[in-house]
Amino acid sequence: MSGRTVTAAVIIIGNEILSGRTQDANLAFLAQELGEIGVRLREARVVADEEDAIVEAVNACRARYDHVFTTGGIGPTHDDITSAAIATAFQRAHRRHPEAERRLRAYYPPEKLNEARLKMADMPEGAELIDNPVSVAPGFRIENVYVLPGVPSILQAMFAGLKPRLEGGAPVRSRTVTVLCPEGEIAKPLGEIQSRHPSIEIGSYPFMQQGRFGTSLVFRGTDETAIRAAAEELLTLARERRIEVLQLF
Amino acid sequence: MSGRTVTAAVIIIGNEILSGRTQDANLAFLAQELGEIGVRLREARVVADEEDAIVEAVNACRARYDHVFTTGGIGPTHDDITSAAIATAFQRAHRRHPEAERRLRAYYPPEKLNEARLKMADMPEGAELIDNPVSVAPGFRIENVYVLPGVPSILQAMFAGLKPRLEGGAPVRSRTVTVLCPEGEIAKPLGEIQSRHPSIEIGSYPFMQQGRFGTSLVFRGTDETAIRAAAEELLTLARERRIEVLQLF
């Protein structure tokens, strides 16, 4: 843990997300996990399985954020081009990684180990392996870019191994207060509470439940004293205006 | 419908997605809807509720794609800054839109219409309204950028009105064949099928079900003849190798 703000971006690589065939589940997972170790996810991009698109997104994000996580496109088929694209982004050779190859050879019986599967051991020169406890084929890290698979269960298992080694920052805390009131009716005092507590961010999320409008207010940041004070001001406002508080946690 | 390829990007604006608090549902919806009218979603970005981040994403995407859709950040609270940021991106004044104001005044009883709610009528100069049949506050279009809300039910209702007016292209068709076989075992012949049918894209999506590995192959594009031919080649391959075909649609 360091005192400064540690930032991250996620790059989701896959035509299946852009076609609407698959609902991405990795962004929300990574966002929550990163928040726990004090890493602020600042941006996410979804790009197609196309070299130019991957190279551009990786280069834009790795220059700007402390950590970059890519998901998807590291399997054995023709549409898995992430690893080669990342080698291009870093202008490095794309070569068979000896230890990755050793793991694949140890896992697959010889008659099942074909050239397509061995392709999963091809990585940018200098890549450091990220262990895959589920299906062996490793991900990798190169500088500040972490290359992970798209299948959520495998990504989650791999991230669990990675997490303790990531540089984080002060943990991000949040507190949510849900009121039975449209956000437009409390927008002004809410903005005033935000102005009095600039060290945290207050998000306002309207919803409709059983025909009634409500709003969830999320107080978020590293300054727990400010979170508590801002939430208390909102509760005072709710009491004064006789607004029902639905949920408080 | 035009002969050329019509492209789009989606920009999801909201700290709640980047914090992992909310699972985005709008991207998959827009991706599917756009596919139906032959618009290819090429990229999506998730950015924070920060002016610089919104301006940069909007300017990058509007220069590159035919249509750009933003979601989120157009409500009445302090964290709703999308509309002002888009005015900045277009270097236009941010002014009260008379017709938007008229609609809000007609909807809210006078004692409920406060300055925060009227802020929802502030738009970049020259904006054209997008009707909101659910909660009145309109979205807007400016050049090729369509500004929509983040609440999925409202976004969906507004997009339904917009859809018939959007320029589309040849409808994108897809056919999925699911086989009970790990993708690594058919990667080579699958790549050959892809090479023989470059007009379509073949996506390979592995999964594990009841302890067995399977793969969904998605044949996608505007050329139905090629889709059918490529899918037939895969079925022939499955027959020859005695691979079980789970699902075919």
C-alpha cells in the first residue's frame, strides 16, 4: 500500500461483447477486486479482436494508468490474437515462452497437444507468467500490462493469485443510503453536501420500485471520516424533510 | 439501409460502473439493437463522471464512427455532467433548450419543478431532442452523437423511438453451432474454415458444462450464403470426428 493514488484501466477484447452475444462479467469483478486493494479503475474499453484496435487501446492505457488488465483473446483459435497484438504494442518479438510450453506439455497428453494449443505459449519477449490454476495455459504480465483470459471462472482464479502482488493504495470505502424520494427533489442540498466534502465522491442513482421513485446515494472514497459526516448530513436532511430512508449500510 | 458498413461506438458514463457497484446492462442492449439494423458496434468505453474524460472519449469516437451513443449522466444531480461535457466537446454554448423546458414545465407541478430539474433542459446549442416516453426529460442528438440516460428501462424506451430513424446497413446475421469438444482440438480446421470464408467472422467461445469442455462457434456477418456454407463445413468436420453437436440454431 502506498500513499499516492494508484489507477487502472481494463481492456475487454472480444467481438462477442460488441455483438451483444455475451454479457461481460469481468469488468464488474475486476472493479470490485481492485477497489478492495485501493486501486481506482479509471477507464474501461471494449475493443474488437483486431490487432490495430488492441494495440491502440493498450498503448493509450498503459501510458496513462498504473495497471492495465486485458481480458480475452488468449486461447488456441484463430480469433485469439491478444498476445501477438500486445507484442506489437510493446514492439517486442512474439516467441514461445519455455516455461509456458513446459506447463502445456506437462498438462496435455502428447496426442492432445497440437500446434494450436502450443500457440498459447507464444508471448511477447520478457513476459512474466501469471499462473492458471484451472486450465494451465498461463496469462502474462509485461511491464504494467496484465493479460488475462475472458472466461470469468478462469480469470477470477488467476486474479486471486495476482492480487496479493499488485501495488495498491488506501482502500476505497463506500457507504450507501437509499431514500424513497426522486433525486430531483434533493439534488440541491445533495450538491451542497458534496461541496462540503470534496475529498469523497457522492453518486446519485435513481430507481423506480413498485411505482415509487427512490434514490441510492453512494458516498465513496478513502476518507472514512468524510464519508460518515456526509452520510450523517443526508440523514439529517431526510429527517427534516420527512423522507423515508429505505436502506442504510 | 445503405450498402456501406455503418459503424458505432458506445460511451458509458458513470463512476458506478467503474466502481463495480452497478453491472452495466446498456451495452449488451445497444449492441443487439444496433446489430438488428446493420450497425456494427466497433468499440465501447466506460469513463468516469469527469469532464475531461467525457470530452476526450466523445471527440475520439465521433471522429471515427458513424454513430456514437452515450449513456448516463443526464439527470438533475451534481454528478450529472454529461450534457455540459458534450457542449465542451463540440465547443458549443450550453443553454436551456426551450422545448425541453416546456416539456418539464408541463410534466412537473410548479412546486416540484426546481432549478435542479430544469438543469435537465440545458443542452449544447443546436441539440435535437430525443423523446423520453417514461420520465419526460429528453435526451438529445448533436451531429452524430446521441445522448441517452443510464437507467436501462428509460434508455430502452428512448432507443425504441430513435431506432427507426437511424441510418443502418445490411443486417448482421449470425448462426451458432455448439459442439462438445474443447476448442483446442478443432482450432486448426476451424482456422481453415475461417480462411475459406473471409467475408464472415467466426468466433470461438469455450465453456465448461457438467465437467465437460465444449465450444460455441458463432458465424457472423451479412453474407448469409457464406454463413451457411461455413456452418455446414463445421458440421461435416464434427461428423467425421464423431464430435457431439449440442445445439444448432
